[in-house]
Amino acid sequence: MTVPLVTANGAAIPAIGFGTFRMPKVEVQKVVPEAITTGFRHIDTAQFYDNEDAVGQAIINSGVARKDIFLTTKIRPDRFANDVFVASLHQSLKDLKTDYVDLLLLHWPVFSDAPLEAQIATLNAMRAAGLVRHIGVSNYTVDLMRKAMAFSDAPIITNQIEFHPYLKQDIVYAEARKLGLSLTGYFAMANGQVHEDEVLKTIAAKTGKTVAQVVLRWVIQHEGVAVLSKTATVSRVRENFDIFDFELSAADMAAISALARTGARMAKPEAYAPQWAND
Ligand SMILES: NC(=O)c1ccc[n+]([C@@H]2O[C@H](COP(=O)([O-])OP(=O)(O)OC[C@H]3O[C@@H](n4cnc5c(N)ncnc54)[C@H](OP(=O)(O)O)[C@@H]3O)[C@@H](O)[C@H]2O)c1
């Protein structure tokens, strides 16, 4: 089946992407071709994950043409200074065995190596040079999204952020809708917490789906939001992909959103994380 697309500022992003965080190279080699065969056409990696070479090889091994995969990587925040940034992107492309990525993200907002305006300028230059089809950011607050958009010549197409039922992201979501960029959600399963949740289990039983599928579906039923899903377990690849044959009712969507609570943010590395308005 063809995956629905999230459109944003001129880009079309497959609504579900396969994540590769905390996935050693041997697992990437085993699971990523399986994910592509299953139907995933959006693959997410990063310089931080230390697996770009395995991801590149797995895409080749899948037999699906490179042009049919939406491939994202992210620049490490300690590589934002212009010449280091450019050299690191060339290395990523070499490792990924491709001459472009579909989406290049600034992984975390940090300003020690280069001011934001300079980071955005380098992103734009990489796009103008044809090394990158689209540009985006990750872990950006409302204020940072606005600044990035204002500094950028080319449209920013996504802000990749933590997105799960326990974390209120309505402020960033509303601003992203206003600015016309998509969100790409990560940690949909809240590091495993969702599976034992009674509300989610009830909705899963009612819809004949698993809790994992309900949560992934809840993310993509937000207009303009794509979801990332990672599993190293081959039997879960199909499960996580099969979220396009059912719909959550408005009442179920609201019941899941009502699970949000304070203190639910999981990704907050001290060196890189911004100050979020609602934490
Ligand atoms: N931009 C950023 O700063 C950032 C931060 C974090 C993540 N990401 C991206 O987002 C992707 C997704 O995040 P994530 O990798 O942390 O986690 P995730 O997709 O939320 O999955 C977390 C864990 O849930 C388990 N799981 C997956 N499917 C399951 C199922 N059907 N039933 C039960 N358990 C299941 C997996 O374990 P098994 O592998 O053992 O199956 C996995 O380790 C990452 O891989 C990465 O590409 C980006």
C-alpha cells in the first residue's frame, strides 16, 4: 500500500517513517530492508546514531530505488560551525552511499559553535548546492521555529519533536500549523509506557488494533504531523506499519490527548535541550 503524505511548505513526507535511533549497524542491516519491503518509504537516521553507513547499505539491499525513499539525516549539534558542518554532511552522504538526502535537520538547538542565523544559512547553502532536497529543524520551541523561519530563504519543512500521549505539544503544534511547517513526532511509545495504559488498552481492544498501532495512529491523525517508529523486532515492523486501515473517533482522539501530564518530557539532554514553555 502507498503511504499517505504529509505536505508542508512544498514538501511531501510519507506519514510514517522508520526510525533508527539506538539501532546498532547489525540490526539496521537486518530490519531496515524488512521495513522497506513492508512498505516504509521514509527512513530517519542521524550522525549521532553512528549507523548511517549501515542505513545506506540497507537501502541498497532493499532493492527499492533510492529516489523512492524519503531519507532524513541530522547534523550533530557540535558540528554546526560552517566548515565542520559542510565536511560532516559530505561524510554523511558518503556513508549513506547517496549524493543527496531528502531532508537535512539541525538535530538540537545549541548555539556554542555557530549562531542560529549562521546554522540556517549553512542549511540553505547545502540545499542550494543540491546536496539536500529539503531542510528542517529538530527539538525547536515556538520561538526557535519562528526565528529559523525568519532567517531561512528556503522553507523549513518540519520540526522533529517528541510527540506522545503523555506530552502536551499543543503550543508548538498550533504555531507549526500557523507557519505551514509539519511536525515529525518521535518517542510515540513513550519509551514503552503506553503498552500498559488502561485507556489505550481499552481503545485498542475496541478498534481491534494493538496499543502501538493506536498510538501511532493518534499521532498521524493530527493534521500536518508525521510519525517515526523504530523497532529492532522484525515481527513488529508490519504491526507498526498497519495503521492506515482504521480511524480513531474524535472522542478517542480526545481521550488519548487527555492523558497528557506535566513532567512527561523524556528527551532533554542537558547540553542541547531548549527551555520548553510548558515544562
Ligand atoms: N530528533 C530527535 O532528537 C530524536 C530523538 C529520539 C528519536 N528520534 C527518531 O525517532 C525514532 C523513534 O523513536 P524511538 O526509536 O526512541 O522509539 P519508538 O518508535 O517510540 O519505539 C521505542 C521502543 O518501543 C519498542 N516497540 C516498537 N514497536 C513496538 C510494538 N509494536 N510493541 C511493543 N514495543 C514496540 C521498540 O523496541 P524493539 O526495538 O525492541 O522492538 C523501541 O525500542 C528514532 O528511532 C529516531 O529515528 C529523533
